[in-house]
Amino acid sequence: MSEEKFTVHRMHKAEENIEHQVTEWVTEWVTEWFGIDEIDELTPEQLEEVQEFYQDMNDYSPMCIGFSNIISYVENVHWEQDQEEQENAD
């Protein structure tokens, strides 16, 4: 038996790579389904549809992180667009 405790070096890098790959897959699925080129082209209605799908997913699915990432990203894009429109209206 080793004197050192078991450890995994740079495990966070593997986790980041997995998260990135899952997010890419989810982005590809969503953009293909809705016929858009970029994920930020989702309309609020389409985003709601994606959110409903995500909420119905098994909480332990490794794909959840990808859906969570794109939902957060698109919500931020929509929020920024709303802020711009309000500034331009003033």
C-alpha cells in the first residue's frame, strides 16, 4: 500500500472537456431541430420548449449540464437584447 493518499491530478481538465463536449452536442441538436445556425437565434418560444424538455429530463443525465449551459447562455442573450431595446426606446 502506498504512503500517499489516492489522488487524480488535473481531473478538472477532464471535467471541463466533458462539459464542453456535452454542450456542443446539445447545441448541435437544438440548432438542427429548430433549423437555426446559432444557438442565440432561438426565439423565446423555442427557448421555452427547450426548457420544458430540460425540466422533464432525468436529473442524473450527463446531458443536463449541456442543456443548462445553453439555456443560461440564451437567457443572457435575450436579457441583453431587452436592455438594448429599452435603452434605444428612452
